[in-house]
Amino acid sequence: MEINFLAILVAAIVPLVLGFAWYNPKIFGITWAREAEMTEEKMKSGNMPVIFLVSLLFSFILAFFVQMLTIHQFGALGMIGGDPSIAKPSYDAFMADYGNAFRTFKHGALHGLLGGLFMFTPVIAINAMFERKSWKYVLINGMYWTLCLTIMGAIVCGWV
């Protein structure tokens, strides 16, 4: 079981590309800015190259862990301590039989969708309630991350 760094890199680009569209003023950008209390002045105050670079780094970290969430074979690898060279023959037999089971774009998308709906959106909603943000804010950001994770999960799981 190897980590597919190319798939992780491609998946890491998804939040940036999707964000350009999702938060575009013609889609959700104007509503998001109002609900986030984002002003033109605030937007211009950030160092955009640093923001995008750090966002890409965090997206890479996220894509790495989405791979662990979507590919069940990592669970079998974890059960033997992470080193296949010390595994008993039963591990090799299991991987021979099930090494590519559920390694599809559809399966990864399902786990990404579930992660977005049941992990990310609740976290965003909890923070939003304490920050006194609206439910529009929660829906815009929660659905953005749900869509991102769905696509990221499809990429990292299905790219065999």
C-alpha cells in the first residue's frame, strides 16, 4: 500500500480552483462577503500570495488525510503497524484478495461527501454560532467544503 502523492497534489488544488468559482461574485461571493462581514478594505489588507501558498499547503495536508479516510486498505496497514515487511502471510493474502476493493472514484466521493456533511459542516456551524454568523454563512461554507471533500475523496481514492 503506497501513498499516491500525485493524486494528493491534484486533490490539493481542488479547494483553490473550486474556491475561485464558488466565491466569485456571480455565484456566492457577494452573499458570502456580506455574511462574513468581509469588506473591500479587509480583502485588500491580506498578502494574497502568502494566503494562497499557505492555503495550498493546508489543502495538501487535508488531501493526505482524506486519502486515509477514503481508502480502507490503510486500516489493514495500520493493524500490522504500518510496515508490510514485518506482516504475517495473512496480510499479503488479504491484500492480494482485497487490495483494490472499494478503490473507485464513486467510493471516494461518497466518503468525501459524508466527511463534508458530518465532520466539516458541523464544525463550521459551531464556530459560526459563537461568531454570531448566519445560517447562510454556514450553508455557503459548509457546502463549499462538502463539495471540495467529495471531489478530493474521489480523486485520492479512485486514482489507483
